[in-house]
Amino acid sequence: MSETITQAQYRAFQQAYDFFNAELFAGSLPHVLVTLQRHAKARGYFSPERFTGRSQQTTAHELAMNPDTFTGRTDEEILSTLAHEMAHVWQQTHGKPPTVAITTGNGPRR
């Protein structure tokens, strides 16, 4: 059975998250739930402790990517949004946590 589009997309973002975590953050970031979410005027966003386990009392941060902003952007540009959102994960985990969910609408759209 061939890989579905859902499996392929989420696998690619998980692999990119793992790579950037190792290379840019020395493996210090926690696991997060990477989602594809449409959010007006944002390429992505970070929301701390957004998901709660159904059977366990655990939470996970959400790192969302907006697929509406992928068209016309290179893989490098799309992954730069992922890395940017990962900086917010670092901030939440190791720095000064933001007081609200963080959205990436920084700068002009390409």
C-alpha cells in the first residue's frame, strides 16, 4: 500500500522538526503536535499546551503550519516558518514564555 498524502505531509514535517531540533536547538525541544491549520494572515503559529491526552494527564504544544501559504513558496521558505515557530517552542520551554499564542505573519508575504 502506498503512503497517503496525509502520511507523507506529516512525516515530512516531523522529519524537518527532528532535524532542526537536533541541528539548531541541540535536541532540547520537546515533542510537539505539528498540525496543518488554515489561520488568516499567518503562515504558522505556536500554541503552548494546546492538546491534552485523552487517556493520560499529559499536554503537548501545537505548532501549526498554514497550507494556504505554501503555494508559490519554496521548500526552504516553508521550512523557515517551521524553524521560526520552533523558536517560539524554545522560548516557551527555555526562555520567557509568551503570554498569548504566537502567530507568524511577520513581514510581507511572498
